[in-house]
Amino acid sequence: MRQSKLFTKTRKEVPADEVAKNAMLLIRAGYIAKEMAGAYSYLPLGLKVVEKIKQIVREEMDAIDGQELIMTSLQRKELWEKTGRWDESVVDVWFKSELRSGAAVGFGWSHEEPIGEMMKNYISSYKDMPVSVYQFQTKFRNEVRAKSGVMRGREFVMKDMYSFCADEDSHLAYYESVKPAYMKVYKRLGIGEDTFVTFAAGGAFTKFSHEFQTICNTGEDVVYLNKEKRVAINEEVLNDEILESLGVTRKELTKTNTAEVGNIFNFGQQKASELGLAFKDKQGKKVPVWIGSYGIGVTRLVGVLVEKFSDDKGICWPSSVSPFAFHILEIGKSNEAGRFASELYTSLSERGIEVLWDDRDRSAGEKFADADLIGIPYQIIISDRGLSGGEVELKERLTGKTSFINEADIINTVLKILKNNGNAGKNS
């Protein structure tokens, strides 16, 4: 994309009521626009990041036999009453409304009930399982506080997956298989070393659950952590019984601020029993299905990545989710700089390499500041001064490392970087 064609612009100011670092940087860089507290629009750059996170999650869910679908966000009151979760003393984050007929509806904050009800059409025998389905969908939660930018919104994109099994052994085996699948997601996002499977309370879902918590100074959660043993316990469930079951002592753990980036819940047969989702086992007996629920906050991850990968100049995206792989900065007034930048942009684009070309008529200082704010991992700086010596400058946004590349070698250098990052372009 030519930056001159991008309708969004960088800005110095943010909404006066915005206090979260992630939202301030995303707004200033043109990734999101704030509609109201806890609700943001994703602009072209932001949508690219969201879609790349989704694709990473999709690939790892497909790898453990997940099947993608999408369900409606509108929720039937009667269905949620079956499990007691329509009651706001049980679930206090509902957004609810009335149809013209007078019937009440809710806006989906989770989907265990409707997806369990739907599965009655497809599960009747033990031979129909195991099955796992997932979706990427906008969820609505009437949060009391929405001061953490896109890390805690009243409207957000979530990947929610549900497994259905015929016995406890296969159910627990699938539940356990999700843990390494999630960790593969976080590794690909660049936060694998700082993300821990965490023992936690189940909230409105179950008595206990497992969360995936990422070390983050601005995170809202507190976890007691042993990095060497990879043991983490949410503060709300820290007690002697849990410590003993996990084989650690309180002295071994360090109190750490974290951000939740995923969670998994073991419903056992309870949810299916409440919904009447049953099947015939090998003896012909009607048995409730075993159900698991697995969530990843896609847009929350956008905020966590910005909190972790940013500095006083702006965002530093990991290569796996950056909206573009390279940012060409055309510096100077000569026809030579413009010609070389245009040829390089065309050549890389034809190879399927994602490039943002700053072809705007702006000062060098403004272009550098915008590039650092936007945060694309590699900046290719094409200047009159560099070309006079037959070179272009390559700068790594995260480290600030700068190298000078012979202009004839820049395409090969780009391809080598992409190969090392696991993406060499479609035609290269």
C-alpha cells in the first residue's frame, strides 16, 4: 500500500478519557478509533493485525481437529434459563434487549448454551464423537470498568471453541491437547516465554479453570509464578491445597502482574445434563456428553502485544502480526530516490511481500516519527545521500539496529529476512 492512499493519519492527541497505553498508541498510529468506553472500531491497519492473529489461532485450532463455524450473537432467554445463567446474580455482564413481540434476548457473552443446544441435531451416538468446533465472533460484556483499552472491552473479538466427547478419558485428553496448542499460538505471537498455564477460578463457568497469563506490567491480574518450574497460580485461588497439588511452596513463587490471554474450562457432563444433550453409548444407554470450552481474546491480544512491544516512540510489532513486513521510507527530493523506491515497491509487491511505501510529501523527520509510531518491523530508508553511494539503509524497529545494503542486494536481503521469519513471499 502507498501511504499516501491510506485514509488514516497519525495523530499526536488521543481522547481525553483514554488512559491505557495500548489504546493511546493504537489510536495515535491509526489502528483503531474510539467509539465509546470499551468499544473501538478497527481501521485498515488494525484489521490487518486482527486477521493475522486470527489466522495463527485458526491454524493451531485446525491442527487439533477444530472445525470453524459462526453462530448468531442473539441469545434466547429460555435457553440460558435452563442452566441458570440468564440470572444476573449468576452472570452480571449481560447486555439484554426486547424484541417488538415483547420477548427478551441477550447479546452473546459466551456460547456454551446455544452451541450445546445446536449439537442435539448432530450428536446422538458415541460414534458421532469426539467433535470440536470453534468460531471467531464479536462478544458483548457489560463490564463495570473499561479503562484498559482493547485489553478489556465491552465489545471484542473472541475465539471460542467447544469440544464434545463420549467419555471422560477422551474428554480429558482433548482438554489437555488444547494447552500445548494455545502455547504454540503464543509462541508464534512472540510471547511464548512470558505466557504461563495458570490454575484459576472458573467464575461463571466452572469451579476451577486454567488461564493463560502473560507477564505484563499493566495487566489487571496478579499471578504467583515460578518461571523455572513453569508453575503459575492466580491470586484468587492461592491456598495450601492448591500449592500441594501443584508441588510448590509459597516461598518458591513470585507475585507478578499479568494479562489473561486465554482460558479453558472443563464442564464435564454438567452442562450437557442441564441442556439435555445426550447420546447412546455402546450399551444403548442414554449418557450426557462431556463438554469443554476454550477461549482466546483476539482483540485483547492486540492490546497485550502493544503493551509488551512498544517504546517511547511507538509500537514495535512482532513480524508474525505486523500489518506489513516492510516500511519503505522515501527520503529526499530527487527523481532517483522516487524511482528506486517505486521499483522496489513494485518488485516486492509482485513477490507477494507486504509493503507500506511512504510516498508522501513530508519531511524526513515526520516520516521517521510516523514509521516508529506505526511500528512495522523493518524500515527500508531510501535517500538521496544513500543512493549517491549505491546503498539503502535497513533499520530494525525493535532493536534500532541499522545496516547499509548495496542497492543491488536489497531484494535478496528482504527475501532472506522473510525466510528466517518463516515467510518468503508467494512467488519467491
